[in-house]
Amino acid sequence: MRCIILKAVYCNPDHTHLFVGMHPSLPPSKLMEQVKTGSSKWPNDKKIYSRKVSMAGWLRGIFLFQITY
């Protein structure tokens, strides 16, 4: 995967905002696939919770707002 730079995160109870820097050739869907998979895998690997975490809490879609400079 190409370089992705996480610049800021803002979490609400029901949604999260990510401000990232990434190469234009990387599809946003691939970025979100990695975020959603990783956010389920990490707590399970570290045994953070008493039960297994799944991606079930994630919505299917994403909203993308792009800034180019």
C-alpha cells in the first residue's frame, strides 16, 4: 500500500472524521477497507475487549471530501 499520513482524527459517538494525506492513485475505498479492517483486527489481536470485535458496527458506505493542492 502506498503511504498514507493520518493528519487528524475527530470522533463522535456515531461517526468519525479522518483527515489524511494520501497518494492520488490510491482509491479511497482501499483506504477505508484498511481502516475498517484494522480497527477490528487491532483490538482482537491485543485482546482489549472480553468479546471479539467485528466490522458490523461500520456502515457500508463512506463520505469523501477531497482537497487537492
